[in-house]
Amino acid sequence: MKKVLGMGNALVDILSKIESDAVLNDLSLKKGSMQLIDNDFLHFLQEKITANNSVLATGGSASNTISGLAKLGVSTGFFGKIGTDSIGNFFKEDATKQGVQVHLLTSDKKSGCCISLVSPDGERTMGTYLGAACELNIDDLTLSLFENYSILHIEGYLVFNQPLIEKAVSLAKQVGLKISIDLASFNVVEENLAFLKNLVVKYVDVVFANEEEAQSFTGKDAVEAVERIAEMCDVAVVKVGKGGSYIKSVADGQLHHVPATVSNVLDTTGAGDLYASGFLFGFTSGYSLDLCGKIGSIVAGNVVEVMGAKMEESRWLAIKNEIGKLAGTHVLQ
């Protein structure tokens, strides 16, 4: 089976439920968005969080996807930067525990974290303090990092360091890797549209986007958007929440619609990231695009039923059993 390397912001998620969306208005945070915050605003948010109502977990979009892939039995690695502090140690230890081979550099700056405020309907609004995570730079990248991997998965949030992304995908292509990208957030897409379009056309093989991101990227609704994106890369995936997902490949020639898994939604944190885990598991296994989407839907449908992007072993076993039945194989190990 192919090996997948993730590159992204090494963050620790601090998830907290809020009583109503009025809290977001008071904090001047747009529901469903991701906003970069400074150290002062980080402390302000932490003061607003009820400690006994919070969950700590390794996070970052690419990190979540890679962790999910590892749980499905794919050989994975993750490249990022952390601080020499308790948050950084937590990230390293937890990622290793998940089965990920870590390629982590360290910085004197404190480790990055993401305050994720979960609304009563499960939608999450994020304030991200990048800290050490954003200190990755082009000099940290070497060709040897990408050797022995088959796919590089990157998160759109890295677009704040455009030279880093450009060098990473260029080196990855030099050693024959396929590139997948998750567009990350609609406001990130809007602010970096020209760069992202150029990146996709020149380097990217698989694009993941939700409905809002796809609309920001193409100016079209989900169905038209997936058609447009598929003209720029090999495989386009647009997720539409309860409406499932649309998948298109020009080579395949078909538009696939995959229904969403029926779930009791508690928290949507990690839903898109874990959809990508399931899809890329199928992709690395050589499955049809339709089956890749179904697997993505299964994994995403499960993670929204828990707080945060990490699931217990019993749930992963059930997921792997369900995938095994779909794929016509025995239980995945």
C-alpha cells in the first residue's frame, strides 16, 4: 500500500462547547470560519472557555487527515514544527500514539494551538494561534523528506506561507509523488484565490473542498464547482454536508454523488479532514472513486458523533468492519 506524508500546521485543538451563537457575536467571530489570532487574543479566548467543558487533542487539518489514515492502516508521516513546551510534547506523543511517523522540527516560539468553539448545532468556529507551527520555512525542506512516500497531502492553511508550499510540491513532484490539498476554509480561499488556482493547475492531483470553499474557488454551486475543479486537476471532491459529496475526474468521465452517512451530530470538528482520510485510504488502495467517496462518508459520519477529531478504538474497529464489507474484503487490520 502507498505511503502518505502530511505537511501542515502542528496544532493542538482546545475544543469547547458554547451555549449559543451569541457568544461568537460577542467575540466578533464569524460562525464556521477560521481566523488567525495573536497571543493576546488567544489568552482572551482561553479566559472565556470553561475548563471542565474543554477537550484537548492533536489538531491541524493535515495532521487530522494523516492520523485518520494511520488508524485505517496506511503508513503515514507528518512534517511540521512545534515548540519545546508541554503543548508541543503533547502533539508529538499523541501523533506517535496514533501510529504516525513524525518529522517534527522545534522552535523557541511556543507551540501552536486552535481554540475551537462548538455551537449547539455542531458547527465549529476556530481561532488559530500558529506560534511555532508557522515558522516552517523553505530551508527546512529537503528532497529526502519526500522520498519513500507516494502522496503528499497539504492543508490550505499553509497558504499563508506561499513559498513554503511551492517548494514542497516542487520537491515532491521531483520524486514522483501525487499531491492532494484540502482548501481548508472559505475565507482562506477568498484571500489567496489566484495563488491557489495556479497551484492546483500546476501541481495538484486531488482537491478536497466543502461547498463554501468550492463556491469561493469557482464562483459556482457544488455541482458546477466540482466540474470546474476537475478541469484543473485529476480528481475533484466537493463535500456538501448532509447532502453528501460530489466527485469528478475527467479521466473517469462521470460525476459521482455519494450520500452522507446518517449521524447524530455532536461536533463537526475534523469532519472534512476525516472524510479526506477515508477517501485517500480508498485512493491508495486503488478503489473506484465512488467507493473512495463512500469510505470518506463513513469516516466523516462517525467523527461528527464525538467531540473533536479523534475517535476511540472501538469506533475505528466498527468503521474498518464497515469498509471491509463495502470493499468485499475481510476486516481491516
